[in-house]
Amino acid sequence: MNESVDVVTVRAADTYELRRTVLRKATPSSAVAYAGDDDPETRHLAVRAGRRILAVSTWIPAPLPGEPDVPGLQLRGMATAPGARGRGYGTALLEAGRRRAEKLDVGVLWARARSSALSFYVERGFEAVGDDFIDDTSGLPHRLVRLTP
């Protein structure tokens, strides 16, 4: 990545286009609004170029399944526009989420990562947890990933 990346806070609705075009492509669901999107503690982050959003992520305070006593921050809806991949935007969003977790004194960052994207998370310090499972909404294989901030 040669350019500086600015991560900004956006509204839930601002994430919907990328969620639809990237995360719902070739799946049985067209749902782009998630439970928790409008909670006051939820943050939607984006990388923009002018008015165009190139990458998005949503961060929801929630414990990792199996660790109910550890404050957690769940990453949901991570998506980068196809023409904008490989420029460090996803990494910038993860780093912004990590900084937020540190401010909130969160014990674990976690996500239900698509198995096809598992290496992206592992290469950035996340640990894969358990076995693959089929996500009910997308019908695609996923695996839990976790990171201690």
C-alpha cells in the first residue's frame, strides 16, 4: 500500500451497497441489515475515496461464543470493493477496530470469517477457532476467528 488510508465512521446504511455486492453475491440471501446495526455502541467504519466507499466493516460489542465472561468486539460485514482489493484497506479497517477494542478495554476481537477469507485474518494475527460451519444466511462455509488486542 503506497497511499495513506483514512478510515471514517459511517452510518449503517452507508455499508449496505458493499454488503450487497460483495457479501451477498451468489448467496441465497439479499439481507444487508444486521441485528445490532443501530445499537448505540456499534460502529461502522469505511475507507472512502471522495464520496465512494471502497471498504467497510462493522464492530458490535458482543462476547465470543463460548467466552461469555470476556468482553468482546465482533467484526461483521467486512467487505472491500472488487477493484479496490490488495491496497491495504481491509488491514486499515482491522487496525481501526483493534484501536477501538483497546479504548473499550475489550478482551477479544472476533468474527465469523468466510473460510475463503480465513488466510486474510490469520496473516493479520487472528487465530482460527474450531471447525468450518455453514452460515445460515449466506449458505457459505465460515469459521470463527479471534484475536486478543
